[in-house]
Amino acid sequence: MTSVTAPARTNRDRAFRFVVLLGIVSLFADMTYEGGRSITGPYLAVLGASATVVGIVAGGGELLGYALRLVSGRASDTLRRYWAFTIAGYVIQMAAVPALALAGSWQLAAFLIVLERVGKAIRNPAANAMLAQASSEIGRGWGFGLHEALDQLGAFVGPLVVAAVLAVRGDYALAFAVLLIPAVLTLATVAAARIIYPSPQDLATKPADVQTGGLPRVFWLYLAGAALVAAGFADFSLMAFHFERTAVVEATLIPIFYATAQGVSGVGSLILGRLFDRVGIGVLIPLTLGAALFAPLTFFGGPVLAFFGVVLWGVGMGVHESIMAAAVAAMVPSGRIASAYGLFNLGYGVAWFAGSAAMGFLYDASIPTLVAVSIVLEAASIPLFLRVRGLSKQA
């Protein structure tokens, strides 16, 4: 008995350590690029960019980044070079952010901001594929949840570091230069992970299904449901704009609200990931409906209700980053995981971008309509998730 279970336990331990190591990579990486992204808007303004330019750079960079994931995901699966794509993407990302300290014009800064999104697009599907392979040993919900919790810790700390630099020195260039420290730590950690775990696919004891045919129908139904959720999920920047414009929340408290959402998302990822492993895809249904209440609370409520709305928004982000990502790996053959993540991220990102743009328009036209559309889009995903759950049970 022991001779059979001991190797399996050892492999689970190795898989767990790999997941944690990738999480630490993400922690340092998020400190770097989320710290940078927290001030890219005002930095562009200081360099002379218009509001239109800021919007185009931010939205266009996101859209390009999501579109490129389709290409990098397919290439990762075809070439089976997951580490190569992961490391290349991190190198580009971690070079672009600190380099903003040297940008003397908004044009160069805009290029570096978009380049950072390109770096993430190159490494994201390949890194997720390796994470999915290792997480199959410890529970995909737990693996993705743990990874997201470490990721969100970096996203929480990075902007605070930048804010501290600005509070003390008021120098944007210095704030970007300080981010060179977590950038170097990111590259050192990812290099160590590559050396220690040269073949993460070997961590999965289940034989890999390397078929390269079309993705199953359940994946496309799931993608459609996730796209509806993304389209109905307002970006925090719009909520922050509302808080500032209406004075519902004091300006000094808005960053605290955002940090709270990031913390809730990180902790929620751990809990919800475990829940997904026990309950399955069906857990998305009540969580999606519950998180949808963020819209009326944040756009109709006073300070207290708005705070609870932001908390629900953070729960929703935890769902998106842990359960939704983990579920993809359970639906497709391992030989198509990176391609599936590329497609999923493209569809999700385009829907998020379109939904955010539409909600910005609706905010100017009618806030009640914005809230209604948000809730309807979230609710419209439920029939699709129910169908996905049914097909998953039949598989």
C-alpha cells in the first residue's frame, strides 16, 4: 500500500511546490506591472498626452494583448515550448515597466505601455497551461486559486509602493525606476522555476491527451457564458469615476476601496478554488448571481452600500480569475490547453472591452439603464452555465 501511495504523495508535493513557485513569480510580476499601471494615466498626462490618447492606449493595449493570446496559445501548443513563451513574455514585461522611467515623451511611454501588454499576451497561455498540468495533481480549483491569491497580493502591494514613492518624492520616473526591483526578482524566480522544473507536464500522473483536433462543444458554450459575464462586469475605473463625480466616496478612500477589492479577490480565490474542486462548475451559478448585485450597490448606494458593492465586485474578480480559469483546463484535452486559454482570453477580453465601452456610454445616458443592462447580461449567462454543468456530468 505504502509503495503505491508514497510516490503519488511525493508527486503531489512537487506539483504543489511548482504551483507556489509560479505564484511567487506572479506576485513579483504583479507588483511590477500593476504598480506601473496604477500611474500610467497621470504619467501620460504629465508627458502631454490627451485624454483621448490615454483611452486609446489603455483600451487598445488591452485589446491587442488579448488578441495576441490566441496566437501565442496556439504556437505554445504546436511547438510544445511552454517555458520559452513564458520566459520571453516575462522578459518583455519586466523590461517595459521600469523603462518608463526613461520615457521622455508620451509617444515612447505609450509604446512601452502597449509593449507590456504584449509581453503578458506572449506568456499568459503557456504559463496557464503549465499551471493547469501541475494543478491536475492537487485540484485545479485549489491550484488556480492559490496562484491567484499570490498574484493579487502583488497587485495589492505594487500600487502601495508606487503611492509611497509619490507621497515622499512626487517623482513618476523614480516610481517606475523603483519597480525595477520586483522586475528583477520576477526574472530570477522564473529562471529558478525553469531550472528546478524543466518539464512541468511530467508532474501530471494522468497520461496526457495530446490530440490537436477541435475544441469540444462544452468549451464554446462555456466561453459564451463567460463572455456575457465579462460584458456585464463594470471596470473599477468606471465605479471610481462615479464615486469621484458624485462624492459618494471621498477621493482619499477610493484607493482603499480598490485595495479592499484586490484583497477580497485574493482571499476569495483560495476559498472559491477549493469550492470548485468539491462542487464543480455548478458553483458558478450562485456566485455569478450574487456578484451581479455589485452594480445596484455601487451605482445607487451611499458610502456603506458602495463599499459592500466593491466587496462583491472583488468576489466576482476572484471567481473570474480562479474558477473560470480552472474550469477551462477541465474541459479540453491537455494537448490543446494553451490554445484553449488563448481563445478563452480573447473572447473574454473582447467582451470585457465592449462591455466597458458600452457602460461608459450608458453611464452618461442613464445610470439605471447601466445597472439594468449589467444585471441582465450577468443573468443571461446562467442558462449557458447550467447547460455546461449538464454536459460536464455526462462526460
